[in-house]
Amino acid sequence: MPFEFKKLSIPDVILVKPKVFYDNRGFFMESYEKTSFEKAGIKGEFVQDNHSLSQGGVIRGLHFQKNPYAQAKLVRCVRGAIYDVAVDLRTKSPTYGKYVSIILSEANKYMVYIPRGFAHGFAALTDRVEVLYKVDNIYSPQSEGGLIWNDPDINIEWPIDEPILSEKDKKWPKLKELGKIF
């Protein structure tokens, strides 16, 4: 199998380790193969690919889309390294309000699957970071939502103390102000 799938501390969030073949020319790997992902419990169809570029010290997020445009994501870092975070917003979940984090990097080539019902964000750990992610629903501006990156009730241990943030990311509410989203 070209992938190893590992459930993280929030079991619906899955670390994907691709099998990478190196030789004197470089490397080859599969970054997605539908049958393998479905066998690992990652079902659905990805309908949009996104690509972001960030400078070091940036935090993007924590973002989500409300129903009916909620999105599952398959995230990977193809340049540099990121501290990737998913926060469970599913109010009936035993891990509601908890987060899971993982380092994704150009070097480790790991990916993370984040299902619908989570806020997602990342911190750029290196000078130039490029992140690619697949989503299973289209972007809808009117369905966009977010959670403030430094909510003390969630207490994410970000590796950056004074991040570079978008104006929008500075103004998202805290979890207790969100109400029931999922």
C-alpha cells in the first residue's frame, strides 16, 4: 500500500504518511489514491484544490465553512514546514473544543485529513511555506467562519508568540461565542 494511515488523538483526524521512493533523480510518491483512502475511512470526493504561500511567522486560521458548505480537507506542505492544527467544533463530540496538531513539512511529506466539523489553521515555521490542500466542497464566502487563533479556552500551544495575521483572523470569535455550528 502506498500510504500508512494513523488516527491521531482526535480519531477522526488522520495522519497520512505516503510511501516515498528516492533515487539519484529525486523522489516519487502518490499524494492521493481514492481506493486506499476509502479503505482507511476517508470517503467522499475532493472537488477543489487550494494552494497558499506564506512567509515565516504567519498564522492562517482558524477557518471553517458552515453547512451546507462545510469542508473536509486533505492538507500537505510542499515547501518549508508548518505547525498544522485542527479544532473539533462538533458539539456532540467527546473531543469538542479540543485540538490536535502535527508538523507537516517538505521533508516528511506527511498529510493530514481533517473531516467536516473542524476549524483548521497553521503556523508557518520556515521563511517560505507552500501548502496544498484538497477540499470536498466548494468555497462559499457567505458560509465562511472562524475561531480566534489564541482562544484561552482551547489553549493551542502555537510555536509563534507574535504571529503575522490577516485582519479577518484577528477578529474571529472565541469558541464559547460561536454557538452550535456543527
